[in-house]
Amino acid sequence: MLASTRIPIVFLACANSYRKGKRLRYLVNERKAISRILSSDKHSVYQPVEKGNVANEFFLSLLRKRQYRDRVSVLHFVGHADMSYFRLESDEFETALSIDQLSELVAQLPNLKAVFLSGCANPRILEMLLQRDVPAVIVTQSRAKDSRTTAIAKSFYTLLSEGKTLKEAFEGMTALHADMRPVEVTYDVDSDQLHWEGKELLFNGLRLPWGMYYLSDNAEKLAEGANRRPILFPTTRKRKLKRFRRSVGVAAAILALVGLAVGLTLLMQQPDDIVSWVAAF
């Protein structure tokens, strides 16, 4: 198995716009900068997958592929979004990726540890991701070109590429950027609601505070390192199982032939003794 198949993936998606006055050039620069950080060392803990200028259906089908699906550890979205969709860019026009579509996609990524919303966060997206049991959701929100969002992202991925855990990378980032803070979120079973300090202020039109939001039940997962163990995809498991069964069958056949040869040899060397032994039964 190739070494790259063991390395967790940071999947970089750019949700930009081609509409006049809406195009944000810095989004592409941010995506490429993060990719360079994660690719700068051949022994990097994470492998970047950078996909820009893709329509939503291609984006969704891409992440469903086995080569990516089981290895995606971090999803990084940068760009435009509102309470209902991300607006992904394509070669000729922009296409909307609904929050419900994203929710279904996240549910199919079993090893997803974090989602980084760079400039495109809002309460509905945040709550959907936490309810999907994503251990950490890193939030920044900006309606215009904001160099801080890119600086925050670069700091975070630099630390992550060095093997830091999510908790360590975030703590290192907060030391450089006072805008960011950890936010513990609790889940109330009876009301099926998420709660965190200051949430009620959002209904008064205040901006979603920047930081890393995490469910209290997932606090321990933030201290886990990147998973570099070999990941056996379903097809690989099947192939290995078939090879194992084939090996067992071949070994059994060889043993049977050896036993038959030994028996014939004994029969030829001491026929009278064997005949007498068989007659006794």
C-alpha cells in the first residue's frame, strides 16, 4: 500500500463567486497558501487536496470516492455562504451547495475531525456540523476582504502540519490572534438544542463570535493526533480476505497431498502390517 493512502487529508474547497463585485481574489490565494504549507514537507502529517473551480455535483461526488472519503480529516471552506447554502464556483458560473446537501456529505465522512469555515460561518451551518458530531468547528465570518482570516488559517495549518493536535494547533493560533477563542457547546437531550455562552445574542443581530466550537462530549477528541494508521478500504479488505482464503485452500490441498504420499509410502514399505491393522477393525 502506498504511503499516501495512510495520510489524513485536508480537503480545501473554495466557495467563490463570479458575479460582478462579489469575486474575492484572496479566497484562491488562501487556498493555495494552505496547500503550500501542507505540501512543504514530504513527511507532512496531512495531505492537502485542493479543488477549486468545481461545480457542486462534482464536489460532492469527489468527496464520496473511497480514495478520499475515509481519509478526510479536515474540511476547509473559504468564501461565500448564507443561512441556506455555500455558493461554489465553477468554470463559467456559480452553483449553490445547500446546507442540507453539506449535512448529508458530512455524515458520510467517518474520520472527519474538524471543519474550518473561513469567512463563511453562520449559526445554522455551525449547528448543523455540531449536530453531525464533528468534533471541532473553527469559525470566522467576514463579508469583505479580510486578511485576518487568511492569517488565522495559515497559523492553524502550519501548526497542524507539524503534528500538533487540534487543541494544540488552536491554542497556538490563539496566542497569535486574539480574535479566536474556544467555545464549549452543550447538547440538551430533552429540547434537542445546542447551547453555548452568548448564543442568545445572535438573535439581536450580533456577529457569530470567532473561535473553535466543540461539543463538551467531544473535548477528548481534540487532543487526539492525526491518524496515520493504514486505512483498509472496503475493496481492499475484500481483496485481502480473498487472498487469505485462497492461501488457506492451497495449504490444505498441499497437506492433503503430503498425507496421501506418506500413506502410499507406508503401504508400499509395510503392506502386511497395514493389511493386518485394517483387518483388525
